[in-house]
Amino acid sequence: MRMQFSATAVNPALVAVCLLLWAQLLFAQVPPRPNPPKLVNDLANVIPDDRETALEQKLVAYGDSTSTQIAVVTVESLGGDAPYNFAQEILEQWGVGQKEKDNGIVILVAPTERQTFISTGYGVESTLTDALSKRIIETVMIPNFRAGNYYEGIDQAVTAIFQVLSGQFVPESETGGNADAFVALFIFLIIILFIIIIVYSARNGGSGMGRTYSGRGVNNSGPVVIHWGDNDYGSFSGGFGSFGGFGGGSGGGGGAGGSW
Amino acid sequence: MKQFLQVTGLLLVMFMFNSCGYNRMVALDEEVKSAWSQVENAYQRRADLVPNLVATVKGVANFEQETLTKVIEARSKATGVTIDPTKITPDAIQKFQEAQNELSGALSRLLVSVEKYPELKANQNFLELQSQLEGTENRISVERKKFNETVQAYNTYVRKFPANIIAGMFGFQQKGYFEADQGAEKAPTVDFGK
């Protein structure tokens, strides 16, 4: 029997890497996930309170109709971290966006460091490309931020993002490859389904098919379970216009930043 | 009786696998593989940007040929080094990283020399490419971080007793990390100010 992993206790390189990882963890001190969950987190207090409510409602309504979650976060300090990393950590740790769609966006503003970053989840980075994020930052956010109008800058950026995501700005890199792959997958699934049905009906006689279908029917029409708490899938939490919770989305560092 | 023994034996083996974490190892191994594919995607994305970048820069009158050639060479070298996802050894990662770092270096030199060409800095196409490149460097760094985290979980698990016995039996080797790039050389250049 090989016991190859027991004796390599002190490997200097490994220790160094662990230290680095640890340092990185310390570095990324992103604010904890808000509880109760909300989309506008004005931790640096640069947005007037009534505007904050309006923005929150705008974002919640958008999230309810499209399932895309846009979180606005202003912070007092990045703690020396790079804006892209900070924003991505928030996206990941809070779980902005739906889990299967990864359609979360974080708009980070750090007024003290005069830095901003739009971080996109895996699911939206093909529509809201880095170049488009950059354009939004440079044309809408930075001019407003320079004048000290944080709310206006953020609000207009949010509107621009809505427009991008609804397709009014057409992204430059669309390929047909995805569609082809989708069709292939679809055909494949149908074939598999067929085989399953044939096997079932061969086994159980005629009733097999009926059973398969009734089984699925129950699943589909079953009551929608609404989870309460942090890992909600964008469900309503009762009151009008309140945010139901982050969905557990994830992102790979897409987006763009700027400073003013 | 014989059958009873067989069934018990089978159950015992299954129990042992579970308690010694064979299944967990498989799951962690898969996580590392999927994290790796994301790392490769991010690097591939950068490699895909290079031809466009080169073409755009070339369009500018007498841009330094040597810088461009170096970028193209480094790119082909970098895309030539791939890792078999079932063999993510420290060695393999290091080779991969070296090849990619060469491309990073060549790209940063290219972007520095761009400073000398104001017409390029006003070129809309080039500016878009710049922000794409910047985003790609961010992605690389994020995916590397995620990869390192999954490898850390895997390595920690595989080295612990009694999982290390099962790991040794079934050849779950330790996997390699990405090491931090030397100095502050990490995606430096791509923040071309304004």
C-alpha cells in the first residue's frame, strides 16, 4: 500500500501558498450579506434615504419580472483590495442572481477611493459585456460622480443596464454556435426520452407510459415551496416591494471598472 | 450462507468507502476539474483576443514590429501548453503558468508601447479591446482563485487520515496550485488609466 501523502508534512512551497491564500482571504473583507436582504446597500451613506427606497423598489421590480438581480453597494473602504475582486467577492458571497442562471450584477462604488466597478455574473456577461460596462461607467457614472451626484450616477447606470439587458444595445459578439449546440442537445434529450419510454412500456406493458406521465404531472403541479431566509430564489417575502433574497448566483470576475 | 457473506462483504466495502471518503474524493476531484476548465476558458478567452488586438495595432503606421512578433509567438506557445484535466499535477500547473506568464509579459510590453501612439489611444476599436483584455485578466485571476480554493479542499481531504489510505489505493494524487505571480506583475498594465 502506498502512503504517499502522509510524510510530506512540511513542504515550504505549500506553506507559502497557504499563507498567500490566507492573506487573500483576509484581504477580501467584503461586507456581510445584508439581513434582511436588500439590493441597495448604501454603506458609505452617499445616497439620500428617500432615493434609496425608490432605487430599491426599481431594482426589486426588475428582479421580480426578469429574475435578474442587480445589487448596488457603496462602501467606505475597499481595504486595499482591487475593485474587481471586491465586487466579485460580494457577488459570490452574497449569491446575487439565481443559482442556475448566474444572472447577478453588482454595482460597487467606493467614494473614498474614487473607484467603481460593475461585476457581472456568468449568465449576464455575454450580454452586458465588459466593453458595455466600461461605456456605462465612463459615460454615465463617472461624470455624475465627479459632480458628487452619486444617486444620479447609479440610477442612470441601472437604467442603462436595463436597456442593455433588454437588448436595446446589441452586443457585438453573437455567434450561431450556441444555438446549434442547443438544437443538438434537444434532439439528444428527445432520443433519450424515447428510449426510456420504450423500455418502460416494454417492462410494464401498456400502463408504463401512463405511469411515467402521471409521475411527472405530480411533480410539475405540486405546490411551489417558498423558502424563507437567505437562499431564496427571488421569492416574494410578503410585503409590497420588498426583496425576497439573493438566489445564490456566481460570477467569474467579468465586468469593468473606472475611477474618477 | 455464501450469498449472505457476499452481501455483508459488499456492504462492508461500501461502508468503508463511505467512511474513508472515496465518494467525497470523487466529488472533490470533479470540482477541481470543473474549476480547471473555467481557468482554461479564461486563458483561452485571452488568447482569442490577441489576434484582434494585433490586427488593430498593426493598422497603425509603423508600429514596432518586434513587440507584435513577440506577442504572437508567446500566444502560440501559450496555447500549445495544455493540461490533461485528470493529471493536474504541481509540475503541469507550473509549466502552464510559465507559458501563460510569457504571454502576460508580452502583452504588457505591447500595452506600454501603445502609449507612444496617441492615434491608437483614440481608436474606438482599440479601446474596446482594451476593456475586454482588462476584463479577461480579471477573469483569469478570479478563476485561478476559485481553482486554488477547490484544490485546497481536495488536497486537504486527500491527505487526512484515514482518507489518505483510500487515496493512495485509488491513485488520488495531490494537485497543483497556481502560485501568485511574481511581484505586482499581476495584470498590471491593463489598467491604462484613462
